[in-house]
Amino acid sequence: MNAISEPPSPAETTWRILPQGDRCLIVSFGDQIDAAVGRTCLAAANKLRDAQLVGVTDVVPSFVAVAVHYRPGASGDPTYAQLAERIGELLSEGIAADALGGREVDIPVCYGGEHGPDLAEVAEAAGLTPEGVIQLHSQPRSMVFMLGFAPGHAYLGVHDEKLNIPRRASPRTAVPRGAVAVANRQTVIYPNRLPGGWNIIGATPLNMFDPAREPAALLQPGDSVRFVPISPEEFDRIREARP
């Protein structure tokens, strides 16, 4: 099992600031997907948002970096060099661990069968039984690293090395809404019907993205998720009761 680790102390935190086109810069904290690095990205993003930097239009954390979108050098807005210098000054003050708060969220999942058509293949690749994959996937909590690809599309991890399974050789053109899929020690939950090449091991009856809800995305970066196995009957009951 992999516990969600704490971020490095400010003294241990290092970063690189790089241009990404003429309206974005990247603050890179590493090149390996790791819970501690991911939590540092979340904390840094919170710090930069709180600073309300002039000219910055969005701050987006990812697995190993934070993207800072800005208006370049017009009407008093900063140039790349000015913004990079200011961001460096802010991060040098330290990244507070108390900025990393996230919720604990339970996500019910019906594994295998029609809801998880790739479970048997994943089990074979991992050298486990299907029950072993379910246990490995559902026992430890997983961190939400980021949302991407589509609104409310959550990326979670990092799972046991046995779940370091590659994506499918042939992606599906349509993956059902609520599908729970794994690849490369990570999980994604499809918020809507989308194309995708991850290995589908189950599905949740919960609505992962609802524009009428606040917030619209059920999961947010930094949340700690526990996958809870449920039966097909429970799946149908929860979906039917869902508003």
C-alpha cells in the first residue's frame, strides 16, 4: 500500500520557472509523479492564487508543475521576466503545509462485469486475481492530483507498483460516464461519455460533473479518495436515487 506522503519542507523544495508560450509560464517541481511533489504543486498553486498577482489570469496545478497564465506586458501587466522574478520571491518564502487541505471523499465503485470489462486483463497483467486488484485499488486512499482532459475529469494516484499497467493498445472511441479506469499506477474517472485508452475496471454511479452544482466537479485537487466496492444492485439503487 502507498500512504499519501507529506510535502517536503520549504528548505528542501526546489523549482524551475520556464516560459510556456507568450502567455504562460511553468513552475516545475520535479519530473516524477509522486504524492509529495503533487501536494507541493497544490500548495504552491494556492500560494500564488492568494497573492493575486497583477496580470495573472489563472493558476493551474498538475502532477509535477504549476501553470501560471498571464497577460504579457501591456497596460502595466508584468513581462515574463518580472512575473518569474516575483513568483520566485514568493516561493522562496516557503510553501506552507497548512495550504494543502483537502476533503476525504468516498467513491462507490462496482468492479468487473459490464461495469469493468478490463478487470480480468488488468488482473492477469498484474499477476493478481480480479479480487486482488479490487483489494489493491480500494484499500489505500488515493490523492486527486489534478483535473484535466474534460471538465471534472479527475486523475488520482499513486497506486501500488503492481498497478503499473500501460494504457490499452487501442483506445475506445466512447467510454461510459462514471467509468473508473487505471493505467501507470493512476486512476481516472470519466465524468461524461468520452474517448479513452485507460483500462476500465469498474464504474461509479455518482455524477462526477454537474454544471448546476457548486462546485460543478465532485472531486477537487488535493482531495483524498477511498474507492468503496459495491454490488451491481447497489450501483443501480444509487444511480436511480441520484438527482
